[in-house]
Amino acid sequence: MADTLTFYTNPMSRGRIARWMLEEVGQPYETVALEYGTTMKAADYLAINPMGKVPAIKHGDVVVTEGAAICAYLADAFPQAGLAPAPGDKLRGVYYRWLFYGAGPVEAMASNHALAVVVPDDKRGMVGYGSREAVMDVLEHAVSNGEYLVGDRFTAADVYTGAQIAWGLQFGTLEKRPAFEAYVGRIMNRPAAARAREIDDALIAAAK
């Protein structure tokens, strides 16, 4: 019997990215919906993630937290889904680059922009992403080189970093450049992305 796959989330969280990845993988999974400040901080969940935040997954005895790590793990755990270049494939490096660019510079820039944190010009080397403009230019170049971040192949990098781009357009951390809008249109129209949104939106509606 295959190991049970359990997904810990809240539909109004970064767990929406992990949900999308799970739907792309296409394996059965159980959802445990947690609430901020209560069940998310309860002892049984802190044993899963001591940070007391979502998302997290448990696959058999393996626990994975952090959105990018969840996407990378699921792509490798279920290679039949074709969501990552195989080890040894020269595109593996490109895939890692964009997956973790989303988890590093893009995430940090978006958080600082949302908090109105302005990095002085002479301190840009300290923050890793340099400037908001630099991040946007790098991303624009990345999504203009092919249909997806790894050329013409959709991967987990498009799930994680692509979701960051989509959120950036929605919440104003990224400019609405034509290349971004075209790319987001491609990835968000995928059946798995639509299923994930429908599931999470239904959970939100049920909680009202």
C-alpha cells in the first residue's frame, strides 16, 4: 500500500500553492484544514511544523514544510507526473534556479514591498534581491524565453514561482507587464490550477 499523503493547510495561505502542486501530481491526498492562532498553534500540529504555519505535508513518515520544498519533494516523489527534469538532465539546474529564485529574491522583495520597507541604494547588496526593479527585470526575461520557466516544459518551478508572479500582479508587488500577464494566463488556465482554486475557494465559502 502506498504511503498516505496528508496536506496541512489553510485556504487563505501559501497553502494554495501546495494545493496546486498536489493537484498537478494527481495522487490521492488527505486535507487537514487548520485555523490561524488555534489549531495551527496546537501541540499536535507543532509536532509536524514547529513554526506553527502552513503549508506542510506528511508522506508516510516524511514531513516536509516550506512551499518550495514541498513542490520540489512532490516532483521527485512522483516522477511520473513529469514536473521536474530527471537527475542528470542539464535542465535540472535551470529548474532549481527558478524554483528557488521564487523562494528567495521574489518572496523577500514582495514581503518588503508589501511592508513598505525601502532598502537604501547603498544597502541593496545586503538583501539578496537588490531591488524590486531588478527582480522584475529578471523575471520578465525568464518568462519571455519560452512558454514556461524551463523552456517549453511546465515544471514545479512554474507552480511555485509562477504563483508568486500571479500574486505579485494581483497585489501590486509586480508591475503588470505584458510578459507577466501572458505567462500567468498560460499557467493559471491549467486544469490542475483551476481544480485547486475551486477546492480552496469552497473551503473559504464553507467557513463563512
